[in-house]
Amino acid sequence: MRRSSLLSLLAAFLLLFAVACSGTDDTTADDSAGDDTAADDTAADDATDDAADEPADDATEEATDDADADEATEEEPADEPAADGEPIVVGIVTSTSGLLGGFGEQYLAGLEAGMDYATDGTRAVNGRPIELEIVDDGGDAEQAITAATDLVGQGVTILAGTVSSGVATQLGPFAEENDVLYISGPAASDAITGLNGHTFRSGRQSYQDVATAASLLDDVDGGSVLVFAQDSEFGAGNVAAVEAVLGDTVGSVDSLLVPLNTSEFTPFAQQVIDAAPDLLFVAWAGDTAPAMWQALEQQGVPEAVTVATGLADRAVWPVYAAGVEFLSHYFAEAPDTEANAALVEAVPDADLFTPDGFVAAQMIVQALTEGSPDDTASMIAALEGWEFEAPKGTQTIRASDHAMLQPMFTASLEGDAATLLDTLEPEAVAPPEAG
């Protein structure tokens, strides 16, 4: 009896030990691999049968396997490496102060939203985080070149930004001289297109503005056109664009260029009345626009002359005179695209130049994904001919001269509400190839 009792106790002990060991392993396996109940029961039976052999060794091996499984589960997927590589610094040189500071802020808001969109929120490419170093150029070319020189000295190989045409036309040659990629921002001068092989643009250009405006005009054939603009690279570019687009169909193209530091516009509005053109094309940028439009309305210009202009940022909408016809680079209600929905969700007050920053981010990510920050030629090749879906719709970087082919819009305005009239396809407003 005593021997039988001892054997029974020993068997019970071994059974409890074996079940305890197999139970620990099964729990771990459930957490890490999701085995089913039948598999657990089988494992427990096997463990009980083998308990008299090497239960401790089996348990140790299974625990090690389970720990490896848990560790593998916690690792990043192989196709999405952790963004723990060396950061890629991108230099952003644009106005955040001065006459065009508001435009620069729109651009930067779009840039941040576009960076999230283009990287699916990772802000990284190939495991390397992208860092944006933002410098204010104040709308001054010399200040911009100083900033760009400092950035390149730090090892930056991508520069982007500026809303000033005068700045962009200086940064382009700088980029070529220093073998870095440059992506201009909202700056509209046609001279940026085809400037050199290192220079691209994320916004539209003056020719596209004027070609869009031409679609609104039916009654100026053989008549006179007066371009009313600021005395700047941007203003001169618009004069040239009007001559290029309308020169063959109108009798004459003249210009009235206003100094940038002007604050009293009544005398210039009176000059428009005196000139009595058949069409007044207004090209204006910056925070003096409300005062300028107020002066034109007070002097009766919209009643006396057909006026065409670009739909500016929303702050200007309430001061537009009645009867003005609008071309539009962008307003948030115009495009119906996935990218625009993402932009407006990220930037609810998306404005005129917000998409230019968004597109710049898409271009930066494309250049880094298909090229290398250590090889400027590879980044240029990654952008040339690239077709992609932007907030405005399908856009293409023309390989020959880096023109940004894109849709344009026409609009009507009532108070602070804009309505889309028409969408012009990229080919309808494409600028001639720069030679």
C-alpha cells in the first residue's frame, strides 16, 4: 500500500509538472501566433507523455521560440523600414515677411500638408526622415542668395520656395552653379521655365494666367489692351505674357506699371480712365491689393472698361468691384480630387498658393524616392516628364524645359463666394516650349 501510494503521488507530481510547463508554452503561443484549442490540447497531451523524458529542455526551447515570435511581431514590416536613418535636410527659402509674406505663409501651410500626404504621414523616404529648414527671404534676392549659400554650405542639395519672381530668377542660376536641385514656388515669371536644367517650378506661370483670361474674352479683337501691374519682375512678366497670348489678335498692348512702394492709387486709376483701353488686364500681388481695387472702383474703372484679372487670395474677394471677370490659378472649391480633399482637410483655409506648397512637397518626395540626395542628376531625372495627381488635377513636368503643365480655372464671384465656371485642360493653356 505504501509503495502504491508513493507511486501514485509521484505520477501525480509528474503530471502536474508537465501540465504546468505545457500550459505556459501554450499561453505564450496563443499570444504570439494564435494557435487553436485543438492544437493546445494536443500539445498538452504530448507534453504529459514526454514529461519523464526532457520536460525542462523542451519547455526552454519552446519558450525561446515563442520569445522569438513575439520579437518578430514587434519589428517593423520589411517593406516599411523605421525612419531612423540620417535626416535629409531640405532648404525652404521663401517670404514670411514683407509685401508677399502672406503668400509665403500659404505656401508653407501647403508644403507641410503635402509632405504628410506624399509620405503617408511618415515624413520619411527610404527610412530617412525629411527635415525642412525654413528661411525668410523677405522678398529680397540678395537675402535669398545669402540664405541659400548658407544652406548649401551645410550640405543641403534641395532648395525650394519663394513667392517672388525676382528672387526665383536669381536662385535658379545659383542652383546650377552649385549643382543643387531648385523647385520654385508661387513665383509666376515665365523666365523661370527653361532657366536651366536644375530649376523646376511647383506653381503656374504668367502665360498660363493670360491664356486662361483669354478664354473669357470675346469682344477685344482688334482693340487695345492695357496691362495694369506692379513695376517688378512679376509685372513685366505679365506684360510679356499678354503680348505673347493676345498680341496677334488685338490692336495694341500697352502697360501701366506702378511702383511697389505705392500706397495711393487714385492717380493711377485716373490714368486708366484717360487711356480708355478696350480691356484692362490687372496683374497684382501682395497686401496692397485691397487699396488698389478700392481706388479703381472709386474712379469708375469697372464701369468704363472691361476688366480681366486673376482671382486673388480670399482676403481680397470682398473688395472686388462688380462685373470683373476672373481667371483662377486655384480656389479650394474648384477641383474635385483626392489630393485636394486631403489638402483642404489639413488646411481648412486653403488659399491661392497653398497648392503650390503641396505640389512642392510631392516633387521633393518624388525626387528623393526615385533619385538620391547625393546625386542631383538623379533627382532631376526623377522629375523630368513626371505625371502625377495634384490638388488641381493631373499635372505633368515637361521634360524639355520643366514647365508645369496643369489645369486652370475661370470663376465668378459674389461677395465672398466663388463659383467655378470652367476648367481648362493643361494642354489648352500650355506655354510654348522655352528655347
